[in-house]
Amino acid sequence: MKMAVSYANSALAVRADIETAHKAAWGHIAAPGTWLDGETRVAIAAETRNVAACALCAERKASLSPYTVEGEHDHLGALPENYVELIHRIVSDPARIAESWVRSMLGDDLPDTHYVEIVGVVAHSICVDTFCDGIGVARHDLPESVPGEPARVGPDGAAEDISWLPTVGPEAASDDLKKIYPGNIGDAPTAPHVRRAMSLVPAEAQSFFALNDAQYLPPEAMWQVDVNPRAIEKAQVELVASRVSVLNGCFY
């Protein structure tokens, strides 16, 4: 299976745990997911990269409201139109996604579970690609898809209480899903909503936060002031994180 994830030729030193996390992310994208097969997941990653070349997305981004601009996306032709719309909107203009749009996207051909899994693949892809862009290395070749059937098993305890889609809070999480709520992070009802965001598809949430822990901070460093595994101070870490959040229109 092709999975060319290496930073050996980077002019900047890259921590071993980041390279390991990125290899794991590429493997996660390639494998059959909870609801989507590996071929579809790799196609989602490819379409995520393609959004930058979409004229409709550029026009919507420049418009006062993206909902006033109609048209057809420039896409790769490998995915259904509703998948393409979802991917392009999430990548190009996530800060202006409205609940009415989310509701309009959901249906028999795009259940909330599939919606969340698509978000998960997009998030993994963007994390790794943006890292490559940031340190000035070529983006990795996308992995070859792994054959096999999706698991098609959802979590217990999902409820639509804090967001537009169902989530599973720490108080209802199974032992396996509690991996995304370690330590003080799992103190209900104060568990960060960002931790709950993809809990409807636990495999996506678990994999994403393994990536997050390498690129940002591990959980123990988030609630213990004296724990800092990074070369820069925590205040500097949070300054970068806050700036990224503002630029991305992140409401968390």
C-alpha cells in the first residue's frame, strides 16, 4: 500500500511523534471507516485538496452571503454531488455554515453518521496538508485505499443536545469512546464541546485527537499548568492556537 509519509528531506527538523501521527492519519484515511469504504474516504481526501481550485467556492467566499450564490462545483467526479457540496463548504467557508444548511444536507443519502465521517476525513487531510505547507515540503501522496467493508456500528448514548448533530457526552460514553475524554477533560458537563464534535463516529474522534495530541498538546498538558512537552512556552502555544482559531472562524 502506498503511504509515502516522511519528513526526511525537510529543511526543518520534524519531531518523530508528528511523523508517526501523520502516518497513522494516512492509514486511517485509507482504511474502511465506520460507514464509508476506503475508496470513498481517499476520494474525500482528494476532493478536499481540490477545493482550492473551485471557482464557485471562491465566488461564495467573496460574497456577502454564500447562500446567495448558485452554481456547480469544480470537482473530481468521484463522489456524489451532496458529498462534494459538503466537502467544499466545510473546507472553503466553515465559519458561515448555518443550521438550516446542515439540515438541508441531511437525508437518506447523507445520514448524520456519514456527515460526521466525511468531516473526520476532511479534518485529517487538512491537518497533515497544512503542516506540509507550513514547513515548505511537498504534500504527501494520498494513500491507496484498503479494501474491506465499513464497520457500520454506531455508538450508544448519542443525543442532539448541544449541537446540530447528535454527540455522545462523557457521561454516556462507552469505555472505548472515553479515550477522547481523558482525565479532567471528561468532567461532565464541562467537557469541551470540541471533544464531543465527532463522537457520533467514535473512530473519527479517536483518530483525530491522536493527531491533535501530537500537533497541539496532549491532554495532561491542557489541565496541568506545570506540564509542557513543547519547546515553546504554553502561552506561545495558545497564542498560535488562538490566532489559527480566529483566522478559521472557529467558534470553540
